[in-house]
Amino acid sequence: MMQGFAFVAVAVFLVVLLLLSAGHEKDEDLTPGAKRNRGRLGSADALQSAELVLRIFSPKDREFIELRHSPRLQRLYQEERRKVALHWVRRTSREVSRIMRHHRLNARYSQNVNVAAETKLFGQYLELRFLCGVLVFLIQLLGPHALVDLASYTGKLYEQLGRTMRDVSAVSNVASSGDAVP
Amino acid sequence: MLNVMIWSVGIFLEILLLVRGFQEKLYRQFPIFYLYLLFVMLNDVVSMGVYRWVPNYYFQVYWVTQFLSLAIGSGIIFEIYRVALRSFPGAARMTRYVLLIVFGAIFAKALTIPSGGVFTWLAAASIMLERNLRIVQALAIVTLGLLFLWYAIPFGKNLKGILFGYSLFIGLSIVQFTLWRYSLEQIKPFWSYAQPVCYLLVMGIWVRTLWFADSLPEVNPDVQIEIDYELLMATTRDQFRKTLARLGWAARA
């Protein structure tokens, strides 16, 4: 029974991630400037550039904004960058769907379809859509620099845990030495 | 009395469907489906006679013919597969493999049933056996449906009607058999009405969708595609690799 529920839960989680990654952007999410540039930025070529990707997800801009010490500016930056990052991931996810659709619409006519290769390709497609879903989820939850923040948070947590462990072992050492005293 | 009325309406609809199928020459396109309809119509006529004149033998006749109709009905699934994927050899090949895996998994599951294995399963009460066989049919239909959606297989109105009607019939049968198993006494009074009424609903769908012959939508494949499958696969893989790289940049930025 529990296995069945776990299976359903995992399936629902995956579907939610896929829906998240393919979610439609609302027009009100975009500023007038962004709307004007939508056609230009929305082209598939614009997505290919490594510079663009690095620029969107790099924390350098945030570090620069933080130097201004303006909470309003920081909030504005956070909101805008989150929208840009989400736009990029969703466009990428749609691009993945488009590629797969083109492939399967053509492959269905082929006499010599390779079942193993098709299965592997389907696995890659699911992997990409899953990654996009995870990215969208993290960006919505933690912001555009989610992975960097998550890594630094984990590092801090690890450090804290190490400190706590040292403290605990020191306390237990003291306690055990206290017990040894008659 | 109500039972006989529902029965008579069912037989009338079956005859109507057979006549329209003959007039529109749909039986050439869907021979197994029309064979199934003919069988069900003859079965209904015989069963009605037995019910009226020798009711003691009704249940024996019912279960024997029910299993025969189930066997012929399985042919409808094969016909849906054959007609829908006629122009799509690639999708047909994938479908064959996926169905093989699904049936293999069902067989493996049946073998691992703890209480006596597959023979106990087969020797189970008639209702449970029919329910289990209907579940196998339902799994095959769901698999087919998902693959049709994945490969964007175009349906004509007729094929869509057969698929939808038969799926509904199987779905309703599974629900009925399950309810029968778990709440025998509460369901028993409604049993003799529920099944024929559901069947009339399915017949209504078939009458509506099979009244006129509707040819399958024509799809023009890319002429080059047959020699370019390897290229198509390589291009898709390359595009996926590039997308994965871009996601990697985003994660590492």
C-alpha cells in the first residue's frame, strides 16, 4: 500500500515539475521594456549564447548591487533577475519539447527506428525536462542564484555542523572524564 | 420488464450499427469490430431467449458468451493498433515493443502472485477472472493511447469513436466487477440494470461516431526521412547535448 502511495507521490511530483518548467509566463510579469524586447530576446539564437547564460545566472551583478547598500535596489534587482532567469529556463524547456516533438513526428515514419536509441533519447528528454523543472522550482523558491546560494548555505551548514560536532565531542569528553573520577 | 426493454434497445442499436456499417462499407476498414458487433448481437438475441424460456441456464450461457466476447473484443484493440498505425511504421514498431514490455510485466506479476501463482489466478471466480482480463485490456488501451498521443497519430472520427467507446466499456466493466467484489449485497439489485445501461451508453457513442464513414486524415511524410533517420537521431542528440551544456553553464555560473 505504502509503495503504491510512494509511486503515486513521485509521479505527481514529476508531473508538477514538468508543468512548472513549461508554465506560461503572464504578460503582467514582464516590464514594458521586457515586452518590447521579448521578440528579440525570445529567439532561439539568443538562448544559445554562453555569455547570456553566464550573465543571467552569475552572482557578480548581485555583488555589485549589494555594494550600493540600497534594499530597494536589491529587491528590484532580485525580482527582475528572477523573471529573466525563469524566462530563460522556460524557453529552454520549451526548446527541448520542440526538439523532441520534431524528432518523434519524423521518426514515426521511419521503417528502421532503433528502439534502444529511441528509449535512450526519451530518457535524455525526461532528464532535461526534469532539470528545467528543478531549476524553475529552485529559482522560484530561492531566487535566480539559487544553486550558488544553496551551495554556500550547504557549506555554512556543514561548517556549523562541524563546529557543533566538535563542541559535542568536547562536552562528552569532559563528561566522560568527570565520570571517571571516583 | 425493464430488463427486457433495455435489452431490446441494445439489440436494436446493434442491428442499426451493423446496417450502417454495411451501407457505409465500414466493415471493410474495421472487420474485427463488426465481427464483434455481430457476435454480441447474436449473443444478445440467444441470451434473451434463454432468459425468457429457460432461465435456469441463463448464467451458464452468460459466462460462456461473456468470455467469447472478451476474446473477440481483444481483437478490437489489435484492430485499433493496425488501422491507426498503418501509415506510421516507426511508431508501430515502438508500440509493438512497448506493448510487449507491458504484457511481459503483467505476466511476470501474475507469476509472482503468492497464493498459488498463475494457475490459482486463472482458476479464480469468474467475475474476478473477467475483471483481471479487462484490466489487462485496459492497460493495453492506455499504453496505445499514450503512444498515439506521443507520436501525434491522427484519428478519423470512426476510429476515435471505436477507441473511446471500447475504452469506456472496459473502464465501466472494471468498476462494476470491482464493486461486485467488495459490496456484493448492496450492488446485486442494481447489477442487472447497471451493466446494460452502461452498454447502451457505449452503443450510443458508436452509433454517433460510426453513422458515416470518415477516412483517416492524410499525412504527408517528409520524402527524405527514410534515408535520414540516422541523421535525425544524430541531430536530436546533438541538440540535447548543447541544451544540457547550457543548463550546466546556468548551474555553474
